Amino acid sequence: MSLATKILERQQPEPIPRPSWSYKEAFSRNLGILTQADQDQLRNSHVAIAGMGGVGGVHLITLVRLGIGNFSIADPDYFEAANFNRQYGAKIASIGRSKVEVMAEEAKAINPDVKIRIFSESISPDNVADFLDGADVFVDGVDFFAHDARRLLFQEARQRGQWAITAGPHAFSAAWIIFDPKGMSFDSYFDIHDGMSNDQKLVAFAVGCVPSAIHLKYLNLDEFFRPGQKHGASLGLACQLASGIVGAEVTRIVLGRPGTKAAPWYFQFDAYRGLLRKSWLWGGNRHPWQRLKRWWLHKKMTGQSEALSRV
């Protein structure tokens, strides 16, 4: 053996013993905020998350680190470069890979004991019951423009007596609404019904999510929201805000703690402006001011579409 080889061998660090993984140790820092009984209950709970993109993927990781032990996740899409600014699983190595498969791997890298049911196809009447089967809470991470799938999921969750949460990014803010299966329904709050056009459903959802719209103060709305091109700008930091909120609300619901304010209550926190808006919206989107906002946004969308058709 040469002198150089001997020197190189002495320079190699000693291998670090790999510690054994245990659920108790991994989530021990939750204790003091949660009790051991709370943590055990979270471990045995089941959350269904539809959509593994901007918010859905971060929702999953936040809840995995909380110690939730069972998930159903769904997304038919694959990662691409346009996802990199906000989606947890978007990395060079994941381009072209299934979002649900990548995110299941990410979850198991944190908690190897976590149980995940994967749905790599779009949610439809054929699989929605199977997807929500056994879930304690449904969390909405569906693409903003996929309103029919979102509506189907909220309807099925309500029929099953499951709580449901929609929480998403709006510029530098997060907005969220919680649906009690015994309270106001998704369709009633957003005033969405069969026979509406796609644009009408989209406008109803957009306006209903942020009745106060405190983020519009600093936005160029024409660039921020281009529904004709299925484009809505979003930031990763706002996805993180939304997922922290989802983690807190899921904890409250699963542990049966009081204080959950369900629809027609709505919430929006804007980190850029340092503002929180929360209010009980009488009639949801049927409120007169909401109807006026919907009329205005629909008219603006129509103008955008006409301008694009002339290009």
C-alpha cells in the first residue's frame, strides 16, 4: 500500500451510526403543545388530500410532520419546471414524475411508518367514494380551475359526515374556509349549482374565497388572474401560510377541540400588509355585495376573452 493511500484512508471520516427511527422520538418535540394522548390520536387519524401541487403537497408535508399517520392523496399530474416556485415536490429529479408518487416518497422519508393510499387518476364519480373512505377530514388542494372535481369532493365529504377545508394562496396571503358537515354546504356558501357555466362557477369560487380581497391593494389584476388561459399567479410563501393554517385546523377537528368557525365564516391573512380579515358572511355568495363583485369579475373576464380573440 502506498503512502498516499494510507494518508487518504486516515482522512476518511468514521461512518456515523445510523440511529433507529421511532415515531415516539420523531414527534417528541410536539409534546408540551400536544399531549401524548393527542399525539396518539393524530397518529391514528386519516386525512384525504386531493391535489399534490402548490398547496396540496405542502399540506401533506405539514400534516406528516404533525404526526398524522394515514393519508389518501390524489393527483393525475406530473411535475414540470413551471411548478418550481411553489410546489414542494418540484425538483430537477422529479421533472416528468407523477406528483402522487413523488409526494408519497417525500412523506415516507419523514415518517417511514406512514400509510398512504395513492390515486393517480382524476377524482370522478367513479372513485370519489373510495378516495374519501375512512377519512376524518378532507383537505382541498385541487387545481383552482378544476371546479367540478372540487365540488364533487365537498359534496361527498358532506354526505359522509366529514369536515372539509379549503385553504389556498392569494398573492402574499392565505385564505381559508371550513365546512362543517352539519352546517352550511360548499354549494350553498359559494352559491354554485347545476346549470351554471364554467366561467360562472369559477367566478363564484374566486370571489367566495376572498370576500375582503385585501391582497388586491397591491396587484395588477389583469396579470394576476387570467382565467381564459387558466393562469393564476401564486407564491410558495403563501402556500406555506395556507398549510400552517390547515395543520392547526386539522388538529382542532381531529382532537375535537372547540373553536372551529365554519362557513359562512371566512378568513384571510395577508403577510405583506400585515392584515387579518375574518367575518361571518350572511348568505355566503348570495350576499348582495358578493353578487355585485361576481358581476364585476365576470364582466372583466368577458373583456379579457374578447381581447384575446382579437389577437
